[in-house]
Amino acid sequence: MAAVAAQPELALDPRLEPVLRDAMAALGRARAGAGAEAGLAAALGAVRAALAAAGGPAALGERERALFGAFLRSLARAPGAARPEDVWQRCFLEGPPGLVLCVLLETLGSAGAGLDLREVVGVLELFLQEGRVSALLWEVCQQQARPGCPELQDVLINKIVCLPEHVSNKLQGKNPPVFFPQNYFPLLGDAVLQVLEKISDSLRGGLDCSISFVSHVLGKVCIHGRQKEILGVLVPRLTDLTKSDCIWQRICWRLVECVPDRWMEAVVLGFVQRAPGADVLSRLLGNLVVKNKKAQFVVTQKMLLLQYGHTTEVLQNLLGYLSLDGLRRTLLLRVLQELLETWSSSSAVKHSPAEQQLYISKAILICLSHLKEPEIETHRQELLTSMMEGVKCRLDSSLPQQRRLGMVVAESISLKINTEGPVLKFEYEEDDETRELKSLLVQTPSFCNVPSLPDDDRSEKAGSALPLVPESNEKSHTAAPVMPNEESDTEFDSDDDLIPYDMCEDKELKIKAPVYIRDCIEVLTGSRTEDVDKWEATVKALESLVRKNPAATREVSVELAKILLHLEEKTCIEGFVELRQRSQVAVLTTDPIPVAKYLTSQFYSLNYSLRQRMDILDVLVLAAQELSCPKFRGKTKHSGAQKPCIQLLQGSDSSKGWRRVVDERIKNKTRRLDKGQCHVELASRPNEFNSVAGYFFFPLIQHFDRPLTTFDLLGEDHLVLGRLAHTLAILMYLAVNTVAVTAMGKALLEFVWALRFHTDSYVRQGLLSCISSLLLSVPTERILADMTEELLETQSWLGDVMEKDPDGDCRRLALQNLLLMENLKKKLEVVPS
């Protein structure tokens, strides 16, 4: 099928050459105005008759084709009045299709004397509608085994594929509908199908045939980005034809194998996206990835490791295709190994966007769903090693999505490789993403039809088909069987000596909470375990007690802050963490300076857990927010007279629309001399954060680059560094209109500049938030006077982040900062010098 058998050169029909020459002479006289229009119709009719008698366009040799081409060009240059209507169009439509298309496009490009644009486009439209494109493709397929010029075939391919562009360029977009790409390329797909059917008939008749020209046309169309249009026609039809016909399968395989390497990626991608399932893709492509290195690279490397925009269905098609043949399964195992290497790489976790990591995780789970037991046994140790390394990398990440992704994939790998032993189990909140990931581990091929089950067997089969349930859950369900009422009554009657007391009227004893701050300190620091109830009452009442007694709180504020920072939960109190945090905030807002000094000093001290350090940051932020926000106190007053109070009597059930009637009467009979407006008198109050902002901010930013034995912000504790950056950004934003805001802005800009190339995306997001807070808080004139050079460098860095950062949130924040800078420039331009 790769090439057509050579055919003997056909001799020129002695009747065709003189007829063509007579017709060309008549056309020449018509162009010269010699008045030969009457005989031109007869000459053209003679050409058509001679061509039919010679056996049609396929019977023409090279010499005859050259002579016929000269005749068509002469016909195109003839004046419109000299060309008989309908006859000259048939000369184009009945001639050799490849030659006709070239002449028409030449005429379209140099339209002037002779045919005008509308006439050329009209003939081209008829050329498409009468199926001459299919004849052109079939003509070239028959001629490909003969010695010919490859450049001529390339010219034909370009003209076929780019025909809509040629027409649109000349008509300036005013194309007939048939030349719209969404209409033209499906028509071209139908033409390709017609040629493939002729090739199939030739093979069944024992004749060899070539398909490479059709493959070249398909590849050129796909590389032009029109896979959807042409494969939308080809794939459904080829799917039906290849179900049970081995010849059609062979045709499809050769159709794709003969595509040149430079166009192979577009064709393979189109088939993978349009195929309705992995089994269909296997019938259409065969072992293409084994035979063609370019296709193998696209399928096993580019679509899985270098791209991540494909849908889950495309991934299932692709990996399912690799699993359906023994030769291709070796590629599936190799792909799984490379995916696991990428998934377990700490560098990839840090520098790859979250979308790509999710994409790779989906591919891993789909690969696992196709593995067989012997393959799992062979590669069990590799899977286990990659799983442990990948989980460690992701659990160290500061992004919750990455940590949850590592947990889900690790659970799935563990479930697949440990079918009998214990499996990993993490605690996380399930969402649509995690449910989709878990569903990928269960292979549900589209070509497997599940037969209907008898009624008697449905419950048993349904029970076996349920998802895996932990053993503990099964025991919990079966451990409490439903007892009949009579049996339970009998059991109760047999235990006469153990009749329970009636406690329905018992009342819970309430423990009185302490009323002094020092009593609270004594309870919280006490070691007696019998005062648990009193301890709980103290924790719950501490916040309100601190706010009601500010003077007493200031006497022991630092001691109380220390106790709360180290306070651990002795009993199970609902909302303990929130109660403790609110008490800490109350102490800090009551006595800000000494408590802020203590907390900021403890943030960089030894022997604190990461949780305690982040608690300190949270308390500082909440207290700063409370100090910076004004408290609205006042009464609602109304100007004008008090409105009369109208009391409506309750109407009977039979009254209809009483409220509307009463409202209408009030509106008609009420005279309003003055309508008072409601307003709230606000108690003016200074910003309490103004005088203490420096105590919150500067101690936090001083020692971030000094590692401790158990705490290294620039090392592995990057989660806390990210929280610190976000905390500084919030403190900067809350310090607007304060005295220290300019100094804070300078220090914050130095902090950002030192860490701007940090590898963790959460830290970079915090740094970009710092820039936003600085631009919003520092006065414009101070930015212009003190930070102009630094902000210009920062602007250049923000441009690089917006273009190159792998994290989408970082790119968004960088764009937001650039817009803030543009607004700042506009404000400076508006202010008069």
C-alpha cells in the first residue's frame, strides 16, 4: 500500500492536440478583438468532447497536461464577452483537478483582464461543491509511484490547505460561506474519506496504492490548527469502519505513519483529543508510538511531562492506549517511572505550578489503574521509594493544596501496592479534587459493557462492588445488631437488681469563675488536677475579666501573657484555641507596649514550637487590627418630631388586603412638614495603634536572618517565614497615617529585597503583599522623596515575576502591584509642582 505500481505512459490521443490548439487560437483571436466569439463555443465544446473520448483527465500524460494547462490559462485571460456562459466553467470543472486548482489560484492572484474575482471564486466554489477536491487527492495518489517532482506535490498541498486564506486575502474577508474554515475543512475531511474508500476498494481488488499524499494533507491541516474541524469528520467515521475490518485498520495506521515528523505532534494530539476512548485510539493509531520516534516523544514525554493543559479524559485516552498492547506496555511502565521521579523531586515541587503537579498526579493514578499484579510485584520497591520521597516533599510544603495532594496520591499508591497489608491513611478534608483523584485509581474503560444481573444476585454483587471500607468501620456496623423489642424487654426484666436511678430532675452544678485577675493566674498555674471544672470556667471568663479590669491587668500583663502563651489544654473544651487567643489579644490591647515587647522577643527565642511562633504572629495581627479600628459609640437620634405610633387592631380572617388599605389611608391623610434624618453621633477616638506600631513591627523584622538551633527561617522553616511576611504586610497596612509608617516602609522594602528570590511560593506571595501594603500605606510624597530608586528596582522585579513566576497567585499579585505603581505615577502627575 506504500506505493502505486508503475503504469505505462499513455500515448496522446491524436484528436485532442489539434482540438486544444484550435481552441487556443480561437481564444487568441477573441482577445485580439477579431470577432471569433461565435466559433469559440464550438471550440470549447470540441475540447470537452475530445477530453471525454481520450478517457478523462486521468488518461493525460505530461505533454497533454502541459498543453491543457496552457489552454486553461488562455481561457482565463479571454474577455468575458468572448466566453460562452456555462461552457467555459465546464472546461475548468472537467479538466485535471490539480492543474485546474493551480490555474484558478494563479488567476485569483493576478486578476485583471479576463476573469474577475467573482468569476474565479464562483468556479472555485463549484470546484468544491462538485467533489473535485476528492478527485484531486485520488489523482495524486494514483500518480505518486511514477517519477515526478516532489516540489509540485508540496505546492498542491499548500494550495489545498491554504485555499480559504487565498480567497479571504483577495476578497478582504467577504468570502462565500463555503470558504469559511469551519465549513471548508469538514468538506476536506469528507474528500479524504472518499479517497480512503477508493484506496480500500483498490486493496480489496488486489491493487497496490499510495496514501502518503493524503497523510501530508492531513498533517498540514493539523499543523495549521484545524484538527477539530477535519478530525471531527474523520474520527467518528473511521471509528465505525475499523470496528471489525482489518483492512480499514491498516489504512488508518498507514495514514498516520506516513505523516512527516514535523507535523506528527499536531496529528497525534488531534487523534488523542478526539478519540472517544482508549480502545478506539488503539484501533486508529496501532503501534505508532513503537514505530515512530517523534510520536513516541510526543506521547511519552511532551504530553505528560512538558505540558499540563490537557483534560483528564485526554490523559485516560493516552495512558489507556499505551496499556492495550504488549509492545506498548513497556512504554507505560517507563512513563510511570518518569512521572514518579518528577513527582518525588523536591525541586519540581518548589518550582512547578500547582496545576502541573495536579496533572502529573492524575497521570500517576491513571497509570496505576492499568498495572497488573505481576508488574506491581516487579516494581513494588520502586513505587514505595518514590511514594515516600514525594510525600516528604509535599508535607514540607507551605501550601495546603500541595500537602493534600501528597496525601491523596500516597494513599492511592499504598492501596495499590499493599493489597493485603496495612495501607497509609491521612486526615484531610475531602473536596471535588480529591474525590476525582481517588476515582482515577479505579479503571472504568468505556469499551467494557457490564451485563445486567438477576434480581437474586444484585444485592450480593452490589455488596462486592462497594468501595473499600476500613475494617474498623465494618466492625462498627456489624457490632450493633438490631434486637427485636420482645427480646430487649426480656433482657431488661432479667436484671432486676440493676434498675437505674431516675436522674431526669437532676441539675448541673455550676462552678463559680474567679472575679480577680490574680485568682485567674493562680488557677491557670496550679497543678491540682481536681480543679478541672474551675480551670475551664477560668479559661472561658478570662477575656471579659481582662477587658473589665484594665488597671489590674496592666500590673500583671507580661506574666499573664507568658502564662497564656504556654497554656495547654487540660480538658476537652470546645473552642479552647480561640478562647486562649482572644484572651491573649485582650491582654495585648490592654497593655500594648510591654506585652508586645515580650511577644516579639519570644518569637526569636529558643525552645518554642512552630505552632507557638505562629500563634504569636496571629495575636499581634489581631491586636493591631483592634487597636487601629475606631470604636463606634453613640446613640441613634432623630431630628424633628417623633413619629406617631399607630397601633393596628388585629383584623378578622375574612379581611383581605388590610395592610395595603391602612397604608394607603395613612399616606393620603398624613401631612409631613419636615422629614427628619437619622444619623449616628460617633465618639471621636484617636488611633491607638499610632503610638505602638513600632513595638509590633520592628522587633519582628530585625532578626529574621539569624538562625537558631531549633529555628531557621531561611532554611527549612519557610512556612513560618511566609507567615511572618504576611504578618508584616498586615501590620504595614494597619499603620497607615501613623508617625512611624515611613520608617516601617523603608525597613519592609529592605526585607522584601533580601528575600525576593525565595524558592517557596507562599513566601513570595507574602513579599508581594508587603509591596502592596507599602504602596497603600506610605504617603505619596514620602515615597517620592525617600524610596524612588528602590521602587524603580522593585518595579523591574515585579515585571519579571509577572512574566516568569510559576505560581499563578504570585503573578496576579505582581500585576496588582504594578497597577498600584501606575496609579501612584498618575497621582504624582496630577499634583502641581
